[in-house]
Amino acid sequence: MHRRRVVVAGAALLAFASFSWAQGAWPSKPVKIVVPFAPGGTTDILARAIAPELSRVFGQSFIVENRAGAGGNLGAELVAKSPNDGYTLLMGTVGTHGINKALYAKLPYEPQKDFAPITLVAGVPNVMVMNAEKARALNINTVPDFIRYARANPGKLNMASSGNGTSIHLAGELFKSMTGTFMTHIPYRGSAPALLDMVAGNMDVMFDNLPSSMPHIKSGKLRAFAVTSAQRSNALPDTPTLEEAAGLKGFEASSWFGLLAPAGTPADIVNRIQQETAKALASPAVQERLLAQGAIPGGMNPADFTRFIDAEHIKWAAVVKASGAKVD
């Protein structure tokens, strides 16, 4: 009997040691970062900026996987329902974790309960852009010019967005509400495909995230009229805010992006990812790259990021209500 107890105890100790080793060995295989939008947009740009940094530090590949659709909800749902073992992360956005709960009648996930916030990666202003050739053809040189034309031609202009419920969509809705204008909203599965049609002249206006529009602004294909943040962007210092450009007092519809894991992911894994992401975002090379694109690097700890998301729900619920936007 004594020998049997020793064998059982030994087996239990071995199992515990194996479990502890497995826990401490994370990551022992590649980690997936789900981007809930198409490649080429700001969410994708930021995920691909930090993935190689994390791969280098942890010695395992951090692979970006695009799962676009439903304003980011498809990708967010996938992560919410994934195992909470640290191998599936989400590059969440102001849409998936700040706006959509107020905008959609039903969500396939609960933004505040189904995720473990890790860190804010970056905040970015949106920018009101128009196809440059169309702007010249219609003699639209300023935001007041745009408002006058839109009021005189309701529904004639098409407004592109990266999808229903994104900050890009909601910034446009807020603009329409505050200016008494109407443009036809055309949602895409991310910024990149919307920008292709913007550059081609198939779309007229977009309130895009600055990093994804920046190359087209620099090339002259798109004309930047104003940023949607409360202050000007250092990346476009000569571009006014919408409040400055058109007297839209209090207009503010910036975007943010952050890493989240499924709820219940071990705290030590969450903390390790946050710490290494914050170090990467503080490095001169990453900072220079993001700031040049108009993104402001983050790095806040999980507790602060959780409080930030809670505050964003309150803020955006009020914006959604004021704009009248809804998605069934």
C-alpha cells in the first residue's frame, strides 16, 4: 500500500512539473495575431510593425492573419472563441472594442468580458480625404467648399469606409450630422480596398486613418482637407482640424489600436506580451516609423488599457447616439 501511494504521488508530481514547464515554456509554437480587416489598412500596418519585434524577442513567429468582415466583428469573434492559451491574439480597434457595442443591435462577442486587454499599440487621427482630381473638377478646395457642394447635391457624393461600425464610418456619420449633409455610405472590408477605389476616382470622400492614407496624400492622389482629432497631427502639421477648418466645435473621432487576448489568458503571458510590446514601441526605429505615418505609439499596461476601453465605451455610445448611426 505504501509503495502504491509513493507511485501515485510521484505521478502527480511529474504531471504538475510537466504542467508548470509547459506554462513557463510559452511560447513553444507560433503565435497568431488576428487583424479583423483586410491587408494594407492601419490595423494591418500596426500589427505588421510589432509582429517581427515580438518574434525576435520570444524566439517564435508572430504571424499576422487577416480575417475581415462585419466592421471587424468576424475577426474579434474568432479570437473571443479561441483557446485562452496565449497563441491567438487580436489587434483590436476603437471599432471592435469602443464603438460596435453601441452601433450593432447584436454582437457575436462581448467586448469587455470576452477579452483580456494587453496594451494600447497606437492612437491615430482620422483624416478627411478626397480624390484630388475630383476635388479640382468640382472646385472643392476647403472643407466649407465641400459642405456647400454636399448640401446642394445630397446623395451625389459617395463616402467610402473600412466597414460598418469602424471609426472611419462613424467619423463620416458624425460629420454628416454636424454639417447637415448627406453622402451615400459605401462600406468596404478594410481601408486598403476602399483607398484603391478612392485613388481610382470611384469614391469621393473618406475619413480614413491617417497612416493608411498618408502614402496617397504624399503622392498627390488624395487631398487632405482636415484631421478629425482635437489637435493637428505632427505628421501633417499644415492640415487643420475640422473645428479649425469649418467651425465644427468639439468634433473628435480619432482611432486607436491595441492587442487583446481571449478572456482567461494567464496573466503572466499577458504581462510578458505587454512588456515586450511596450519596449518595441519605445525603440527609436519603431517610434520613427509610426510617427512618420501619423501614429502615436502606446504601451500602457493591462490595467490601464482595461480602464481606457471602459471609458471608450461610454464616450462612443454618446457619439453613436448623437450621430444617429445604427447597424442591424
